[in-house]
Amino acid sequence: MTTGEAERTNASPDPIAGDLIGSGVEGGVGDQVRAWLQRVRGGEMGALPAVGGFIVLSVMFSVLSPFFLTERNFANLMTQAATLVMLGMALVFVILLGEIDLSAGVTAGVTMCIFIVLVNVQGFNWIAALAVAFIAGIAIGAFIGFFVARVGIPSFVVTLGLFLGLQGFELIIIGSGGLYRVQIPEILAIQNSNLPVWGGWAMLVVVLAVSAGTSFWDRARRTRAGVPNRAIALVWIKLGVIAALGGIAVYILNQDRGQSVKAVQGVPIVVPIVLVILWLGTFVLDRTRYGRYIYAIGGNAEAARRAGIKVVLIRWTAFIVCSTLSVVAGLFMISKVGSVDAAAGRDLVLSGVAAAVVGGVSLFGGRGRLLHAAIGALVIAVITNGLGLLNLPAGVNYAVTGGVLILAATVDAVSRHRAGGAILRT
């Protein structure tokens, strides 16, 4: 819980919720819906604007292009969004602290340059080369974290310097105008191969089982701690929504989308990889002390320091996590493109920041989730995909994406002011 959330909770206690604490239940579904609507009116909209934008854009492009809702385009949308989803999730760890990492995209690019040169030129085993790439990503994150957390240089300045410097390092590794093809079947398979038809359904069963297990584990922990639980109906509703949306997605992706004799069907391999990392990252942020410390520092760093939280260490490690996940985003990128050049990742980071902000992660820190960044990335992917199907110039894509980012940042700022006003009125 962030400092702002704690203030709002303490300032305006809900008498209905107070009566329910003794029963061990935080009210029924109706009470939870009313509480959610109250939070929305108070400015805590979360990913609601992004979800609304995703629906509106999907409907609009479905009307404008007959190809948008095809099985092939749906699969393309999943693979196109994967890199952006991963980079957006990486950036969430530092944005929650109220920091920024402008070098994350180039970190993805330079580590992939190291990886592919070690394999193609030096003859390294690809697993060993990948380990070196991850070590390089961790080192970059540790470098940023040292100067931001220990020395006290603003993250904007440090990462902007690395954004420029790492591009020069890419030129040194690859060479001006150089390009190396990715010839590792295991890496190419990430974005270009699919699970068998039964694998998609098995993935959905695992997702439902993990979601159910996590939800009931949370309820057991809250019961042991004497904290009231939400209505059990909300758990079943959540599982029902996951089953319905996941079932539709798997069914569509299992359709044959090939144009030749050979069938092309199944869930892209990158999808379960993203889901695993999304669950792990969400678990860390939502259910561990480390995650709570990140939110606390983002809400009020001075209050967190006085509470005994090691602010310097948490900030330092957050940049390491961001750079490490950026390496994964780089893997997705080269798997999709099939090559690495000296400009790899240069244009990626701003889209990653946009994905997080559009999804509802606050640039002011202390508010947002990994899922929000994933939803924001899907919104940006839909814009890019839909405008591409309409054969509009690339400039239109940049203009629309920039406009959506400004709108999302405005919504974030306005919601912050509304939430602050709600505190003052109580």
C-alpha cells in the first residue's frame, strides 16, 4: 500500500466495511463494486482507460479493415506486442519508484549484439553466449543503479547518457551498416513457432489452476493474519473471465492461418513465456516484502527511509531487474526480426515507456502493476497493427501513438489531483 492510499484509507473509513471486519469478509460483490466505483471517482482508474481504448480501437479497426479480425492478424498481434509487453513490464520496476530508464531499449539491443557476435563470429555455444548477454544486462543495470541510488544523479541524466553511449558501443561491436542474421533455431522459434493445438488448451488449464491456487492462497494468508477477505464470488468471477477470454483466444489461435498446404496453427510460443514472466513479476510486486518496499518508496521515499526501508538498495536492484528483463525483450526482438544490426533497440524504449504509461502506471511513482503495462503495450500494438493494415504512412502511427501517450499522462495527472483533492476534503 502506498502512502497516498494509506492516507485515503485512514481519512475516510467505510462504516459498512468496518461492520464487516468482524465477520472476516469485506462485503459482498455489490459492496466491492460500489467500493471500486468510489475509487474510480476518486481518481484511481488503474488500467480502465487503457481497456476502454483497446476495445474502442479494436472495434474501429475491425470496421475499417476486413483483415483486422482474421486468425492470422490476431496471431501477428500477439507476436508484435510481445517485445513491447516485456519492455513495458521491465520499466514498471523503475517507474514505480518515480524513476525512468531511457536506456532500456538500447540495453536490449547491445546485449543482443554481444550475444549474436559471440555466436556467429567467436563460435560460442548459444547458451553460454546468452549467459554472457544476461551478465552484460545485469552489469548495465548495476551501473545505472549505482549512479542513481548511491551517487544521487537523476535517472533521466544517467540513462540518457547510456542511451547515447550504448549506441556507440553497438557500432563498435557490429560496425556501421553491419548486420548479422540470427541462425539459432531455438531463438527463432520463440516468435515464429507455435504450441501444438493441445498445448494451447493445456496452457489455459495451467493458467486457471495457477490463478485459482494464488487466489485461494491469498485468502488463506489473509485469514491467518486476521485480515478480512473479499467475497468468494469475486474469485469465481475472475476465473470465469480468464476462462472465457482465454478460451476464445486459444480457439482463434488454434485455427489454421496458413496460406499453403502446411497448416499453421496453435498459440505462439512467446505467449506462455510472457505469461510466466508476468505472473512471476506480479507475484514479486504484490506478494513479497521487496514489492511492497518498491511501492512504498514510490509513494514517499522519505517516509520509507524513516520506516527502516533500505531505499538505496531497493532502487539499485530495481534498475538491475529492469535491465535484466530488457535482455529478454531483446531476445523477443531478434527472434521476430531474424537479425541484429547496429541500431537494434534504438526506437524501442520510448514505446516501452508509452506502454507502461498508457496502461495506467503512474510516472509519479507508487501506482501501477505489470498487467497495466501489458495492456498498454497491447493498445500500442493495436494502433501500429491497425494503421499498418490501412496502409497509412508511418508518420501517422507516430502521431497517433504520441497523442495517446499525452492523453494517458494527462489522465494520470488529473487522477492524481482528484485523489489529492479527495484527501483534503475528508
